[in-house]
Amino acid sequence: MKNSQITPLVSVIVPVYHVEPYLRCCLDSLRKQSLSDIEVILVDDASPDNCGDICEEYAANHAHFMVLHQPENRGLSAARNLGIKHATGKYLMFVDSDDWVHEDFCKEAYEYAESHQADLVMFNYKKTTGTDDAIEKVPAVFRSFREGYHDPHEAMDMILASGGNAAWNKIYRRSLFDDISYPEGFLYEDTGATYKLVHKASRFCFLNQALYYQRKRPGSITTTGVSKKVLHDRAILNSQRYRDLVTWGYQSEMLDYRFAYFALWYCVNAKKDLSNPDDAFITQTLRSYQKCPKGFSWKLKLLFYLYKYSPLLFELLFSMKGGRV
């Protein structure tokens, strides 16, 4: 149970679903945090394995852990939103329950946010397949980002870069979530929320320390194949993000690159349905580009110009290659 006499500096929200082999590693890394004034909110999303019991075990043995149980599986966004609703910390952080974190995960992020008066701090992370000593030899993902304050346009470019959109490599002032939540019922839900949080933040900073370890494993959302659900959700979220950013006056080479990259992927994998407004928006926007976005490989450039100037040949090519779901 949570000690109601202590107001935590940081609330860490951990949605939990079907990750029994990895859960103890995650929770142990949070149990060993060097910052003591934290609360860890475990949201059991009606997990069909023993995850709920493991969460209860940790809550019974560690005063700063608490458990919330969903009566039915509602997905990652709903679990995060429930955790946010119950959080009492000045700042919020998120951890996926099959990953784990550095012992200074909370301390370094919190102190950096405080010292820089930041509403949102993004920090570095590492991708890994295990928890052995070799983690020290794994390179951090962001190698070109400058540490410190970034203006709103720089900040948006950074979260649009590969790996920047995630919820879990950041610390947020809790008030950012007063009118922003994760879109429920969607996969890749970070796409629908992170840019809004960055846009709302009055001060955004980057901390060049790898505080989070993302476990790459079979069966996770990011490693499963392309399904109709994935196509549907990514089409809606990416289209809405692009519309919002353009409306807010944000335009950059990174935005063009990211949307065109997604649009080509979508056109390769999805059956054309121009009665779908998101499908129509994606195809029309892709064709409206006057030139190929900077940073495309030669293969992407070939696809881009093939789609722009010979869409029928593009469709025929990928229909013959079976590039449809």
C-alpha cells in the first residue's frame, strides 16, 4: 500500500500485461532506485498469467509500490491513464513492464528537470536483449543530440526522430497531463500523445545519460507483423499528428521525412480505400510533396518517385510482390 503521509517527488507508472518472465527484473530495478521519494504505480491490465500476484507481492513488501487492477483488459493507454489519475508525484515517468531501468533512473531525471526548470526532459536509452554485464557495452541510441535546452522546433524534431516518440524515455511535469491523455483503443498510442505534451511544455531539455533499457523481444508490439489493426491505428494517429503540427505552424525537414516515410510504408502495406478519409489524406499528402524529403535512401527515393509519377505501376508492383495484408 502507498504511504499517504509522503508526497512523492516522482510517480512511476508501470502498465502490466502478460510479461511474467520479465516482470521481476523490471520491478527489482524500480525497487532499487537511488531516489527514495517515489511511488511506483503498477497497473495490472487483467493479465492472464501470474503478473497480478507478482505485483501484489511487491506492493506488500515495499511501501512505495501500489497496485491497481483493471477488471478487464483495456490496453496500454487505458492502463497509463488510470495510473496518471492516481499519481500524486510532482513529476511522472513511465516504464514498460518488460523493460528495466538504471538505478538512477528517477534521481538523474528528476534533478535535471529541477535544475533546468524543465516541464519535460527526454533522456538517452539503450536497446538490449538481456540484462547481463554486456549492457555497459551497448551504445546509447541518441548519439547526435545536444544536451541541454532545446527550443520548441528543435524539441519536436527530436521526438519525431527514431526512438524519440516513446513515453518511457522522459520525465514529465504532472500538470502536462491535466488536459492530455493517451488515446485508448490504439496501438502505437505514443504517436497520439507525445507531440501534444512537447507542444504544451514551456521548457524542453535533453539529458544525455542512458537511464532506460528497452528489451527487444519476440511478441512485443514493436516486433509483431503488420496487421489491419496496426495499419488502421497508425494511419489515424500519424495523420492527426501531421495535421495538428502543420496547423500549429510547425514545419521542418524532419516532419516531411517522418510523414513521407510513414506514408510510403502505409501505401506498400495497405489496400487503397479512398473512401477512408485517413487513406485519402495520406495518399494526397504524399503526392503533394514537390521533392523527395532529405535523408531518404536511394531505395526510398525510387519508391517515392515511382508512387508520385506512376501510382498505377507502384500498385501493380506491390500487388505482384504480395505487399498487402
